[in-house]
Amino acid sequence: MSILVVGSIAYDTVETPSRSVKDSPGGSALYFSIAASFFTQVNVVGVVGSDFDLKKLPLNRPFSISFDGLDVEEGKTFRWGGRYYEDPNKRDTLFTLLNVFENFKPTIPDYYKRSQLVFLANIAPALQLQVLDQIDKPRLVILDTMNFWINGYRSDLLKVIQRCDVLILNDEETLELSEDDNIITAGSKILKMGPKYLIIKKGEHGAVLISNNTYFAAPAFPLLKIIDPTGAGDSFAGGFVGYLAKTRKYDVENMRKALVYGNIVASFNVEDFSFKKLIPLNPEKLEKRYKQYRNFTRY
Ligand code: AMP
């Protein structure tokens, strides 16, 4: 079952305590697609500028990634800069340059409209709404966002939240969106905004899945060294949605398993910059880590 994703395709500049990289390929849609294409076909909607080298995109995946919904516009690709600290859960955004995103109008190829799972990755909520308006009712809409949109584009964001089934936030975003200071009561407030499920990512501490009658916590896979946390959230989402698409079951039990796959895929992603660890990953390495994770968390 294929997944439609709309999100950013970017050149990222990332500073970490040990190393920095300038203009390396990134963006929410790319991290997501590369992760989810371990499980199923992914159809990308997005925009790049004429400076983006499409030939360098990793097309050689276990399942294909379609770029038929990708616009190439005259101008510069979206750029983002971030700085990390010794505590990998802490990040500052240094700059966000929308560039070709400013005038982007997503158009969805006809065959994309049959995608049963839709992932609205982190981009302007107005664009996420335009995508939802163009597709038939999918089986599941999964939404990601960030503080940039929560603080500056709240009313559009609330409209998308109302139309999603699963909302993915980190702990800070959960408190900001709900205007609460307790993560549990914040979660209940957010569920009242529309989604059936809320996933709260807690960086190196894992993630929790909340619904009106569920609470499930899954720790992160323990790593000796985190090199670059960029894309952890998007590759987590790729593992989560990819697993749901592959198994085609959307009950709570399967969502729990999908959450664990999200954690496992993200754990590989943060072991190097950009897509360096995700691209050579294979299903055997994934399953091996999944089994180790089961041992670590068996009770
Ligand atoms: P994550 O670390 O999972 O939060 O995702 C980081 C990725 O999101 C980077 O590759 C950025 O290019 C992209 N990104 C950061 N800010 C934005 C934004 N405001 N809109 C769209 N994409 C963004």
C-alpha cells in the first residue's frame, strides 16, 4: 500500500559539537521517504529550486520513491540551519529560508490520489491543507509540524489538526500547542482538537502513543554515540507510517509495533550526517536491531 508524503526537500547546514556540514541534502519529505521506502512505495509531493541536484537523490531503495509530484522551480531550494549541543535533545534553529516554497502550489498526480496513507510532513499548514483538499478520503492521515508553525500559523494548523488521525509532536511542541505545562493533560487537550492518536517524541528518551484509552511508552534504542539528530523525527515517522502501510492494520496493537519500528529506523539515522546511515541500511540490519530492542524492553 503506497504512502503519499508532502514536505520539504532541503539543503541543511548543521552544526554539532564535533563537526559541521553545509548544504547537505535533507528536508522532512526526504528523510521520511528514505525511511518509509524500506516498507513500501512512497509518492513525494514537494518543490526544489534549480540548484537542487535530483540525480544525487537515493533512488535505489527496497521500494521505489516516486518524484512525479516534485516541482522544479527557477530559484533556490529551501534551506534550513540548525545547531546541536552536547545534549542531543537541545537544538536551535539558526535560519529557515523558504525560497521556492514561498510560491509553491502542490499539484497531485492522479495516481498519487489512490494512496491510502498520507503523511503531511513538516511544512506550512496552508500547503498541508491544499494537499488534503486534492485527495479522496485516505484511510489514515498522519501529521507532523514544528514550533515555527505552532507559534506563527496557529489557525491554519488547527484546521489541519482537525482533519488528521495521528498527530506527531515532540514534548516541547506538545506543551506549546496545548498551552499546558503537564504532558499528560496537554495530550488530552490535543486529542480534543481532532486526532484519534497523539505521538509525543522525546528524543533520546523514545516516544509515547496516546489516545483516549491508550498510553504506550517505547524507549529509544540505546546508542553509544549520536552524531547528527537532524531528521530523527522524520525518519521515525517514516518507520512508523511505513510499517503501518506494509502491515495494513491500524489497531492500537499494530500502532505500538509501528512506534517501535519508528524508534529503530530513527536510531540508525542519527548515527551519521544527512542520509549516510539510512541509505545503506537493509532489512536484515533493521530486524537485528528490532530483536535486540525486544530483548532490552522485555518485561
Ligand atoms: P527533524 O530533525 O526530524 O525535525 O527534521 C529536520 C528536517 O526538517 C531538516 O532536514 C530541515 O530541512 C527540515 N525543516 C526544518 N524546519 C523546517 C520548516 N520550517 N519547514 C519545513 N521543513 C523544515
